[in-house]
Amino acid sequence: MHVSESDGPETAEDALAQLMMTVGRRFRARLDGDTVDPSQAALLYTLKCRGAMRLSDIADAMKLDASTVSRHVQQLGDREFIERGPDPVDGRASLIRLTEAGRVGLKFSFEQRRAILAEALADWNDEDREQLRIQLSRLATALGDHA
Amino acid sequence: MHVSESDGPETAEDALAQLMMTVGRRFRARLDGDTVDPSQAALLYTLKCRGAMRLSDIADAMKLDASTVSRHVQQLGDREFIERGPDPVDGRASLIRLTEAGRVGLKFSFEQRRAILAEALADWNDEDREQLRIQLSRLATALGDHA
DNA sequence: TCAATTGCTTGCATGATGCACGTAGTTATA
DNA sequence: TATAACTACGTGCATCATGCAAGCAATTGA
């Protein structure tokens, strides 16, 4: 066991595994006043980072079934958080693009999560926060890349 | 928006929000050969950290409905990953305790996640890893505490 | 032209979850 | 003591997210 009996985790890997387990629930849950659920927020975020994408590419990026993404896209489209345009190079596909309303909705989701985190990070000094930011960002990139 | 258009997140809070969104899926999914699903692994971890607990206390700690925990406990009990004993101070309740098999199952779940993370952290130096471990551990504690 | 492929959608089954309710055991009060 | 109120837990039911399989439409290749 790489987590000792009463101390904290012994490695960064275990610390992250513990963190995901401990707080995952709080991020997965739809937060108060939040307008998009976590999966759909992730979809919006993907579009924000990568620009207009085809549905199948979103499914690949998010490691979800295309049918699941199809339903999310429908719901987000109903709320005009995304819009679908034709793919100029393939008439079967459509390019899905974030709308301004979608940016606002995504921003709101981030703000909700920010509030929770800001509370936990309240007594961290700037250097620790910056270190954490850099490392988490690197980690997210590394985990996302080889996906 | 606290996440800039093409750079990484600008604050540690956003970096973590992004991380949860980016990789949450990989930890939530039942990994290959894994014997317990993520929710049940979290239950085992809770028992590991806090010792024998009553069902209602587990529900509080995990922020799940008691009925959900009841079902998890049944399934984990069937597989003898936990055992239920009488609560000496309340005949209605039972104390739920991790078995040795449960520790093994939990360890296996952690190993699975470790493998994914180790790959992503492969090129980090020891100092960065140690920093990350400390900060993640602190963060998990902070987030878990005010829960 | 027609078969095979690809992008997407829909029907269906499964599994996790919460709520409402029921049962058994406990505590408080007359 | 008797009885009412409360608590811990389990079960039935509805809901929702998801994946798989099948289908439809458009593209590509022979």
C-alpha cells in the first residue's frame, strides 16, 4: 500500500489519487445555480480550448461515446450554448462551435468551482499557489496529451 | 473568464478545475482488472482512514445518500471487503470495518491509478514531485475538512 | 452505378443515485 | 411502565448518464 496508515500519501501519485477521490464528488455535483452539468461544462471547455470541432472529435477528446456527446450537443444547442455549422469538407459532419452564451455559461461554472477552491486555498502563500498552478497545469497537459 | 484564451489557467484554482475536468473521467472509469468501482473504492478509503464507522457516518463523510451507501455496503460485504459488527452503544446501527481483503482491493485500485499518473509524472524531478505531493495533500485535507 | 465506409442519431438496457416510505430499535415523557 | 417521538437502516420507485447496437444519410472508391 502506497498510502501509509495514518500519515498522508507518500507519493505525488497517491496524493492525486486521494485528491480525486476526496473532492471529485464536489466537482461532479451540479453546483447551486449552475446552469450546466459537469459533463456539459467539460464539453464547453473542450470547445473553448480547441475551437470548432466535429462531434466525433469531441467524443474522442472526452473519451465518451459519440451517442453521449450527441445528446449533450443537442441539449447545449437547445440552450444556444453551442451552434452547429456545416463542415465545408464533409457534408455528413457539422462543426460545433461555442457561442457567446456558452462562454458565459462556462465562465459561471468555473466561478462556482473557483469559490470552493479559493476557500481551501485561502491561507496558501503566493509562491505555493503559483507552484501548484504550474504543476497542476503541467499534469493536466501530460494526462490529457497521451489520451 | 479566469482561463485565458490560449495559455494555461491563470490561477491555481482554475488549474485544479481544469485538471478535474480533464482527467476526472479517467479516474471515475472502472479501470482494467479493477475489482471495485470508484465509489466503492472511495468508501474503502474512507474506512481505511477513519476506522470502523456507522453507515450513516459514511454517508455524511462521502456526501452520499444513506440508501446509496447501504447498497455499496451490501455489495462490498458480499465480496467480504468489509464486515459489519454490532454497535455496542446502539443496537440499530452496525459498525462497518475494512477487512484484509478490502485493504488488498483498495491497494489494487490505487495501483491502477498510480500507473496512469506515473506515466504523466515520468519526467518530473524529485523536488517537483515532492512539492506536488505536499500541496495536493494539503489541498485534499482542506477540501475534505470543511466538508 | 453500387458497394463499403463514415458521421451522426435513436432505441434499448444497465447502473448509480436520491427520495419516500417502512421496519426495527432507542430515547424521552407522562 | 406505557407510549409517543426519534433514529438507523433497508427497499421500492423514478430519474439520469452512459454505452452498445442498429439505422439513416452522406461520402468515397471500385
